[in-house]
Amino acid sequence: MDSQAVINDLKKDPAFAQNVGMILVHNGVVRQWSRKGKSEVARLEVKVDGEKINGIVKAAENRPGIFRVAAEAREGTFSPGEDLMYVVVAGDIRENVFPVLEDTVNRIKKEALSKKEIAG
């Protein structure tokens, strides 16, 4: 996903100006260390459930003040520093948009991804 392209498309929507005062972007990257004991990570294997992501996005878009949500998680084997997941949330005010970004990222990571760290 090209988050700038997503934002540009959002801005083309005639309802954008009346509904959006903030756009937040999450760009998750593979860490070189594990949260479990700070050991080194050489690679990360990721499996994605796209249907679950779609359901999480739809639920997020139904929250108050939210105009649009887009999300993509990449599947495969990745090295530290590589992009892994993108989430874009557009909405009215920060009190509505910040929590939706955080909840959406957390739900995707918990419900729609499985990861296996491979030590270096």
C-alpha cells in the first residue's frame, strides 16, 4: 500500500472536506529485537488473514467521527527494517481518530496476523 496514494484518493472524495480534520498513518516495520527478552531477530515470518483485516477495517469505519480506514499487512518472510503493515485512518477530530488507529493496529496484530521470529 502506498499510504500517500491512499491519502490522495481520500482527498478526491467530495465529502472529504466536510468530514476530515485529521489523517493518521501507521507504518509498522520489522524490529531487529524481540519484545520477548530483547533477543536479536534475523527474520520474521508472517501469515495474514485478509478477511479478518477487512472486518476490522469495516468495524473501525463505523466508529464515531471516522470517515475512512485503509489497512494492509504483508505476508511472507521479512528482515529487520522492512515494512510490514500500513494503517490509514481519516476522521474528524483527534479524540476520535487516535483511538481508532491504536485499536485497529492492535486488533489486526492480535486477530489477523501470526508471526514467527527467527533468531539471528
